[in-house]
Amino acid sequence: MKTAPVKLIGVAANYLVLSLIALFAIFPFLWTLAISITDKTVASGVSIFDFPQSLFPKAITFNNFFEVYRVFGLEKYLLNSIIISSLTVIGTLVVSAMAAYPLSKMTFPGRDLIFGAMLATLVLPSETNFIVNVLSLNKMGLLGTYWGVVIPTIATAFGIFVMRQTYVAVPDSLLEAARMDGATEFQILWRIMVPLSRPALTALGIFTLVNTWNSYFWPSVALLGADNLQPLSVAMLKLKGQFNHDSFNVAAGAMIMMIPVLVVFIAAQRLFMRGLEGAVK
Amino acid sequence: MKPKAATIFTAYLLLAPALVLMLVFTFYPVLYGAYLGFTKYTAANLGSNTPPTWIGLENFRTVLSDELFRIGLVNSLKYLIIVPILQIASLAVAVLVNKQLPGMAFFRAAYYIPVITSISLAAVMWDWVFTREGLLNWLLEFFKIIDPSGSFGWLLNPNTALWAIMLVTFWRGFGYYMVLYLGGLQSIPSELEEAALLDGANAWQRFWKITVPLMRPTILLCSLLSSLAAIRVLEEILVFTNGGPLNSTYTVLMYVYQKSFGLDFDYGVASAAGLLLAVVGFVLSYINFRITREDPPKREAKA
């Protein structure tokens, strides 16, 4: 048996390692936060590379936030992010909630084939799909529009599986009873399945929201040449270029983009820690 | 009982949006993209509205004899080095936060924050780390690992740029795999761990002799996901270096991107390069599945 002091040292060592890893994980945010609230107008001058002082700003201000908002026109990109994310979340939820119902609770020819095909999308090499998708959007006249960014991303095997998993758990007797009472399949879906699967819908919505808010490559390609529709994630690099010599503004812009994600994450922490992937087993 | 026509109709009506969207934006791109790989199809075709013309293996010859593609392939394969490091580290971190100590929820959450960070935000923040007067050089000078006179920008040096970007991939990835591993760890019976403790096994031995063998299926799955992500690395490259300096971070998908929309608008050549990358991905998956299937864990024989 180990003696008490040895155990204590072990626990302390554990926490030391855990804290060092935590520092590695979040130091970029702490530093960026510190830079964003640094008063850059102080007479002696400040540099973000003046370690370790730059991590502990002496004079604090929120001016950088107002400045980046005004000069860069951040509200435009913020609005684009909000529109694209909302459309994507709503679209994903509607499409997934609808498609999962027949796949879990109805018998019809072709069901297994369709389900198998959707499963296959998980292993299909999709990394170069953007080429053809841009060409298709171009043909449809949707290239460089909000819908062009949103529509190709809303029907995913992942979303449908998450919903299907929840629907499967709803007892058939409930549906049979509703059918006896003359309910149509649409009514069953809307009045029974959707209310019963609210937690899954919330989870799927939050995941989609965070993913869309953060996504960089697809919106940058689908909005090529439509700069005024770009979301914050794409505009962030432009911001970095424009304020190359004013890192304080860039940091403020970065915090504006990060804070909503952090709020959602802290509120729905359990969801992320459980790993929604687990729901698709 | 045979389903009624009305039922079938309703079922397909509900499936229609998902089916149509997946057909158009998921299946069609794979098939049509594969076809484009064998055709001549450029921005000029779009302008004059002429369909692609079949040219057989011409694009593949172009791609395979292109020095840039070879550089990209080498760099993408080099990126695989991140896989074992990331997987072992994530598993170790998962073991650490799986302990029954107070405050673990905080650490798990903290480690997950980089996962929910947009790559463009990561680019903004990590640029300040890698630049010449940045945090990394300051740390290395502080610990007297490098001399201030010899400091350089990590993303501007062809010898270090790819490694610097890998560090960001590591940073954004370990929390993600940690969560996947945590799920697996919770299914290991604690008696095993306790028995090993009684036998006097130290933490290092327990990790390699108990955790790693029992977590084998999860490790293999995560390694596959991680390998596929590694050879398909693109976003990190775009936001940090755009393939430079001196093509030292130029990857296969960077090639595909530049051939298609970044530079050349040659969709045929880009698709051909994409097909070659898909083949590499299939080979990696195949190797992974072979490893998973054969060689069942030896512990059964011993027990």
C-alpha cells in the first residue's frame, strides 16, 4: 500500500500535468483576450510581443472593439454569419427530422437501399466535391448567394442518423394508437415524434450552429467574388490583413467571433463531452 | 402486410428533400467528378458553354508528371507523422481526465475549446505565436534553447513551416480524440486496473499493457479518421501559408484547389488529382481495416 504523502505527491503531479495541458489549450484565447482589451493609446507605447507584460495589460479599454466594429464594418460580416448559420441550422433540422421518420417508423420498398446509400456517404471520398458543387451552383445561378452556401450542406447522413436514433426509441404502440385514432403520418411526425425528440433536435442544432459558424473553406469557395456576403470566419483573414499593424483591433475582432461559440459551448458542455458521434453507433 | 400506396407516397414525400439534396450535392459530385478526371474541362468551357471532352488518361499523365503534385503528395504523406503523436497524446490525456478527481469536468472542457475554434481564428492567434518576435521564440529564448540572434519566423522558414502547422492541427485535434477515447475508456472494467495496481504495475506499464491493448478498436478507428484528415489537409495550409514558403507546405488538396478555383480553373486536371488522392485514402483505409481484422488480441490465448 502506498503511504499518504506519496499519494499526495501523485495527485499533485496529476494536477500539474493537467494544468500545463490546459494552459497549452487555452493560452491563445487568454493572450488574445488580453490584447483585445489593452489600451494601445498609452504614451509609453505597447507591443503585443512584450512578454510577459502583454499578457497582463496595465490599462484596460473596450475601444478596440468599437474601433474594429466601426472601421472594418464588422456588423456586415456578423450579420452574414448569423444569416448563414440560422438558415443552415433550420434547414438541417427540417430535412433530418423529416427524412429520419420513414427510415425509422415506416415500411416501404427501397428503405434499406436508401438507408445503405446514406451510410455510404460516410465513406465516400468527398474532399473534392467542392469542385462539382461550385459548378452546379453556378449553373443554378446560386453561386455567390446565401443559399448557395447553405443548400449543399444541410442534408447530411450524420443529421439523419442522429434523428433516426431518437425516433427508433419511441415505442411503436404510441404510433399505432395514434394511427387508430385516424392520425396521418404527417400528424404523427409533427405532434408526436418532433416533440419527443426535442433533446436530439437541440443537440443537432447546436452542433450544426457551431460547425457552420466556424466553417471556413466551403463559404470562402461558394462566395468567391461575393465578398459582401462572407461570414465572419472568412472575413477574419481579411481583417488580419487590413489591420496588420494594429493587432489590438484584430484581437478584438477575433473575440467578437469567438465569444458566441464559447457561450454556446459552456451552456451545452455536456453535449460536446458526450460526443454526438456516440449517438450514431 | 403489403404497405399501401398512400404510405409509400408519404414515405418518399418525407424523404424527398434529403434524397434530392444528397443526390445533387453528395453523390453526383463523386460520380461527375470522377468523370471530369478523364475529360478536358476548363473555365473556357463554362464561358462558351461547351461540354467536357473525353481525353482518357491525359489528365493523369499531366498530374503525375507535375513536380508540384509530387511535392504536394510528399507533404500530405509527411503530414501523417502527426497521426501517431496525436493519437497517443489524446489517449494519454483521456486517461488523465478519466481519473476520479475533482475538477476533471473543467479540464475536459478546457481541452475541448480548441476543437470548437474556427481555423481562421486559430490562424490569427497562432500567427502571433510563430512570428519572429512571437511567443514561441520568446519561450525558446527564455529557456535558452535558441539564441536570439538566430530567431526566425516559424511559418516563413521552409524547414519549419509544415511542422508549425502540424502543431496547430495537434492543438485543434487532441480534445476531439480525447472525447472519443473517453467513451472507450469507460467500458474498461476497473477491476483490471485495480488488479494491475495490486501487482505493483506503475502508471506507464498500466497504460501500455492494459489501456492500449484494450482500447485497440477505438485507437484504430481514431487513427483512420486522423490519417484521412491528415492526407486531406487544406484549410490549415490556406489560412497560414497558402502552400509556401518555397512550396514547403504545399499539399495534394492545395494542388486540387489551385488547379480548380485558386489559380488555373482547370476542373479536369483538378478532378484527376482528386481521384488520385481518393485512391491514397482508400489504400490507407484498407490497411487500417486489415490491421483491425487480423491478429486478434493475444490476451485471450493467455487467459
